[in-house]
Amino acid sequence: MVALRKSGKKGGKATGPLLKEIEKAMRSVKLYPVAVNAAAKDAAVEALRKAYSKGGDSVRQHVLFLINEMVAQASDLRVMKTYEHFRQKSPKQAPGSLRMSVYREMFDYTSSVEGLAELVLLLGELEGDEPAKLLSHFFSSLCASDSELNRMLRNASIEALGSSDSPYALKALMDYARLTDSDKLFGRMVGALSEWAGKIDTLELPAADKGEMKEDLKDLMAKEEKPTQYG
């Protein structure tokens, strides 16, 4: 398992080594299932989760930065990364190095839907508004281009917003549910919003704000008159 040391909220001497450990954990995630097993991958994901929970601002930002870098690769998956692809990008690179580039792409867990979705869903387990805002960024970007890959990752973003503890996540989900004209997407959003029904009272907000959220949520849930097949 990737060991993590707790740093102070402002960083400090432990921050540099901790950032390297975070990057090591992400590399372990990328190497699953060929070079590391499921237990090692799960331990690396847990290391990222603990680093975010216990680290200072720079640590948290680095975890979110790395997740963003990985998920942003989804736009590149339209092109199969072959030997010729890498040869054209780096014509002076040795044949052996080009083949290694292909192998790294082939066996990178985060170059697959399941790997990217796991990172998206991880954001829903991280506390605070920052992960929720990143999820809303993913959702918006993925809505801008229609493909089965984008739809699956968009759905993962919705699920993660439902798992979040951030009031921002709830507001974003309710905005999406009000604005969408897709029955399938609305049904999935209602499923995520149902996760919030028992969480609103736990938020550190004025009672009046909680009451307003409950009323808005009740109105949105009432609009789903019949079961919707998720898509």
C-alpha cells in the first residue's frame, strides 16, 4: 500500500514528499490490472482518498489536478494509439521506445471507461466544494460532445454528485434536472438526487436554506411521474 504522511493545512516540509507519494499512487492506478493487482490498485485509490482528506491545500489541489489530467484524456480516446501514431509524433524516437509508448497506452487503466469512471466516482467521496465543482466541470464538458464514452462518464459524474457532501453538488444536480429535456437523463438525475433526501439536514447551512432545498428537491422528485429507464 502507498504510505501517506499527514501534512498541515498550509503544507510544510512534508508536502513535497507527500506530493510524490500521490503521484506514485496514481501511477499504481494506471498500471492496473497488468502490472499491479486489484488489491494494490484499491490501496492506491485509498491512498489518494486519505491524502485528500488529511492533506493541506496544495495536497488537495494536486489530487484534483491529477484526476483532471486523467479524465481529460477521454477526448483522446477517439484515436487508437498505434506504433504509427507515436512514430509520427516522435519520428526521431527509437523503435523500441515507440513500442513501449504503445504498450503503456494499451495497458493504462485510465485509458479505459472503467478506469476513468472510477476516478470520476472517487470525486464523489471527497469532501468539500472543490471536488463537486470539478464534477460539474466534467459534466459540462462531457455534455458538449455526444458519444457513448461521454455519456457513460457523464452518468458517472451525476452519480458522484449524488454521493457528494457538498451543497454545491446538490444545487448543480437540481439545476441540471430542471434544465434537461431528456427523460433518461432526468431519471438518472432523480436517482442521484434521491441520495440527497437524507443528507440535507446534515449540511452546515441555515435552517431556512435547508428548508428551501427540501422544497425544491420535493418539487423535482414529484415531476418523475413514472419509472424512467436510465441511459
